[in-house]
Amino acid sequence: MKDITRIIVVLTLTCVVCALFLALVSSVTAERIKDNATKNNNDAITALAPLAQRVEKTVVDSQTLYKLFDRQENLIGYAFLAQGQGYAGTIKIVAVLDSGLSTLEGIKVVESVETPGLGGRIVESFFDSQFKGLSVLPAIIALKDNPSKKNEIKTITGATISSRSVVAILNKRIETIRKALQ
């Protein structure tokens, strides 16, 4: 009985020390993680909208929306973060819409925990490139076959759920933005 009590006490103390250490590391790194996520989002906006000289942050329906302006202060588009459930977890996407809210200038998946080699391929350039110049009117459609319309993309073989999740996330967020701005 004495040995069992000693083992329980040692294990409990070990768990408490480990938990305190993890809490300390989390609190020390939380701000840096947040800053890195913001930097990744800003870098994605810069890459997707190279003509944007000024970015103005606004809030639409309690979500951040970025207005993009050129050198002459003309509105050239909108950038936004969209997120939703994928196959394995949350997918976060930065996207840029033209000023008419009818065409995607491009997307960048900035966070994903999809299955490596399958759904994880949504971060690859061959998938992202399908969204450049893609019409969002009517809503984007994901197909297993080759797309034939301006609003269609081809899903990743073996990762249909991840591909369709990206499309659903974008369609939902774009609809919200269009309703709020028009």
C-alpha cells in the first residue's frame, strides 16, 4: 500500500509540473504565434493583390474585411479570411475578390491540418491556381471532372472532401460579404 501511494504522489507531481511547464510555454509563445499568423495573412494578401498600395481594415458582419486600393486610391478589391471545417480540422483561407465582387483574384490556404498527401494538397500551387480569375457568380462548384465553366474547379483526386470544403468555405464567406456590401 505504501508503494502505491508513493507512485501516485510521484505521478501526480510529475503531471502537475508538466502541466505548469506547458501553460508557461503557451503563455510565453501565444503573442508570437498570433503575430506570425497575422504576418502570414498579410503576406498572402500582398502576394494575391500585388497592385494594392494601401490596405484599409474594416469589419463586416463581425468579421474583418480588407479594402484594397491602388496608387490613385481607387478601390481595386477586397481581401478576407475565410475559415471552416475540412475533413480533419479547420481550414483557413486568405482570398482576394475584385471590386465588383464577381471574380476571385486568388486564394491562399494559410492553415490546414488535412491528411498529408491527400487533403493536405490543398496548400499546393496547382490547387490554388484554379481560383485565379474564377467567377463567383454563380457560386463556385467543385467537380471531379475537368471544369468547363468559369465558376468550376477540379477537386483533388482522393481528397474530394477537402476540395469541396474549400469551395464551401469560400462560397459562404463571399455570400456574406456580397450581402453586407450591396
